[in-house]
Amino acid sequence: MTDTAATGRALPHPAREEIRLEAVLHALSDPMRLRIVRELAATEAELSCSQFDVPVTKSTTTHHFRVLRESGVIRQVYRGTAKMNALRRDDLDGLFPGLLDSLLAAADRQSTRLSHGT
């Protein structure tokens, strides 16, 4: 029995073949959502929503996670009372080879550039 079956709180996710490039790019176009994805990519592990330090309200944070989930960028599952988040790297890499790594590298370069004021 899965956690979602045990709790009855399954969250909707697009199947791999339903993930669209436009939705992924839209989801990653927001700085807060990109920040969340960068954290997930850096840890390569599941993180609970409360482990993210995002400077927005809880309802805004919930919205950002929902956009990422509905676009197919992340998978969310309940583990007990915690909502756990994981990057859908295998699906994204399979559908759009190199896209995620390129976007993450570009975000790292931009972050470095902006932090140095150049």
C-alpha cells in the first residue's frame, strides 16, 4: 500500500507523456519556483515543503509548488503529515535531454553574476 493510498490524499501529477515544454518553461520562469527547483537539484533527495526558505507567504509557497507539480517538474507525495517534494529529473531528462541541466547551469551563472554586481 502506498502512502497516498494509506492517507487518501493523492495529488494529481501529469503522466510523463503529458508533460509539455511550454508548461515546464512557464513553471521555471518564476524566480521563486526556479529557486525551489535549484534546491531540489542540489540535494537530489526529497524535501518537505517546510525545508524551503522562501520569502513569501505560505499560500504563495503552496501556489508555487502546485505550479511545479502540475507542470511535471516535481512530484509531491504525502509521507505522514509532511508533503515531500522531488524533482522529476528522469522524466524531464527523458523528454527534453539537457534542458534541466542547461537551465540550472544558466541559473547558477546568473546568480554568480548578480551577486558580484557584473
